[in-house]
Amino acid sequence: MAIESPSKEDDEQWLAYWILYSFLTLAEMVLEPILQWIPIWYSVKLVFVLWLVLPQFKGAAYLYVKFVREQIKNRQNIHHQEKISSSRSSNISSAISKSSPNGKSPSGKSKKKFVDFILPKKGDHEAR
């Protein structure tokens, strides 16, 4: 069994296979009205699945390394950069709030006055 083996390589092969097979199944479900008109679809699918699963070809590992891994790394890099930028902005806002106690700006005016100016009060919109 792949899960009991000490080798990590076959675990990656099977994980990649199941990920790609699930995508194939999902695509097949979505494209079923089109695929039913292609008479050799099931033969092509059988050959493709055999190429994915057979250890002689290692098709699933090949597709994973060639296409899926790059996408995952790109998304992780984007997520990591967003996380860094959000932590920087929260650090800046916390530094500003620490430098200005009681919610007041450095000039001494309350920040709440600006919010009150922008947001209408309950009675303001009824008078119009």
C-alpha cells in the first residue's frame, strides 16, 4: 500500500493522481452535453487515466510538477505578500494609535469629528 510505504515519492504520485482525477471528473460533469457527442471520449479518458496512474509513466506526477505546483507556488507567494502588507499596515495603524492617545490626532482634534461629518445623523436624512 502506498500509504504504508516509507517512500515519499509514491505518496506524491497518488496524491497528484487523485487531485487530477477529481479535476477530470468535475470537468467531465460540466462538459457532459458536449462530450456525449464525441464517440471516442471514453477511450481517450481511459488512456489518459491509465497514463496518470501507471507507475511506468508517472503521468500524474509529471502534470503536477509541470503545471499544478507552479500555480500553487504563485498563489502562496501572492497570499504571503498580502499577509506581509496587511501586517505592515496594521503595524503602522497601531503605531499611529499608540502615538495619539485617546483617539486624538497629533493636532489634538478628535478623529470622531471626521466620522460624524461624513456619516449623516438619524434625523438628517428624514428632513430632506
